[in-house]
Amino acid sequence: MSAGNNRFMDDFAKLMTDAAGMAQGFRQEAETAMQAQAQRWLNGLDVVSREEFDVVREMAVKALDENEALRARIDALEAKLADTGA
């Protein structure tokens, strides 16, 4: 009788291990499907990625720096013209 109980317990433990593995696989598949759906939804909203945002931000900072440098040059040239009386 005890051999039957051991076999039953072994079979039950194997069944539970298999069920846990299936549940984990299902969870991973569900996460992947949800991430893909979220990505499709975001793409439909025409939202930019973080990388694209950072590139444009760097371009804007560079343009502002260039504008400030040009403003300083213009101010210096205007001051020079004012000094010469032109």
C-alpha cells in the first residue's frame, strides 16, 4: 500500500510541476502579447520614441547655442558700426 501512495504522490508532484511550468509559459506568452498590443497602440498614436525625442532635444539645444553666438556677433558688429558713426 505504501508503494502505491508513493507512486501517487510522485505522479501528483509531477503533475503539479508540469502545471506550474504551463502556467509560467502562459504568463510569458500573455506578457509578450500584451507588450506587442501596447506597442501597436502607441504606434497608432504616432508617439515618438525616447531616442527620437533625445535626438531632437539635442538638436534644439545646439540651435539655441548657435543663436546665442550669432546674437553676440550681431551685437558686436552693431556696436562697432555705432562707434564708427556709420
